[in-house]
Amino acid sequence: MDDKPLEIPVLLKRRLQAQVIGPIHAEMVAAIGQEKADAILDSAIRKAAIAEGQAFAAKEPGGETSMASFIKLYELWTADSALEIEVLQATDEAYDFNVTRCRYAETYREMGLAGIGHLMSCNRDGTFCEGYDPNIRLERKETIMAGASSCTFRYRYQRTE
């Protein structure tokens, strides 16, 4: 028997997660209010993203991560046209791109979960890299999820040693 976990497209994974998380979040809002429910969901998703980043880093040969290996991972998030991106630069120190179409945002809107889509997906972006490689940082000023026409991803690789 193969012990490898089933790899499913990330967009499908996020949809399946949202089908469970959405109703749980709604119940939390009813019980403890929007602010506390959002804070709990935000904290849980960020912790999960860091753990996921660490798991991906552990799969790298020798556990060695880099900006190049991080850029390669983006194939997972763009699979099935989940993201349409315009790459501005991809070097050992920087990965800059704009997302011009985000099917993650579209999916959450279709599911009636646009109000928490940023918690379930967007907030993962910066925290995933904390787990994957603490030298990678994200600066993003706009997201489609928040109503902008594009998402501005600006990753930087800066040694913290």
C-alpha cells in the first residue's frame, strides 16, 4: 500500500475545506460574535499554513529551500487555471507577480463565503512561506478578494541568519 497522501488540486482542496469551515464559522459567529469567530479562524488557518509550509520544506532534497524551489511550488496554486498571473520578475532574491484572475476568490463568492475568503486563502500566502523558508517574506498591498482588480505579490528572499 502506498503511504503517500493523495494530492488533489489546491483549488478543489480549498473548496472542500470551505464546505466544512463555512458552516462552522457561521456557528461560531452566532455563538461568540463575528470578531472572535474571525480571529479564531484566522489563527487556525495561519497555523495550518505554517505547518503546510514546513511539510513542503521537508520534502525538498536535504531539506534545502530557496526562492527557486519556492517559485516552483507556485505550479500547485496555479494548476487548473486557479490563478492567472503576470510574472514581473523571478530571481534568487525576488518573485514579483500580479494575479489578474483568482478562481479562489470566485469560488468563495459562489459559495457565499466572500466575507471570510481572505481568512481561508489570502492569509495563507504570507504565513506559508514562514514555515517553508523563514528567509522569504511577502508584501502584498492589494487583493482581488478585497475588491482590487489584481493581487500584488512581492516576495523577497532575505537571509535572517
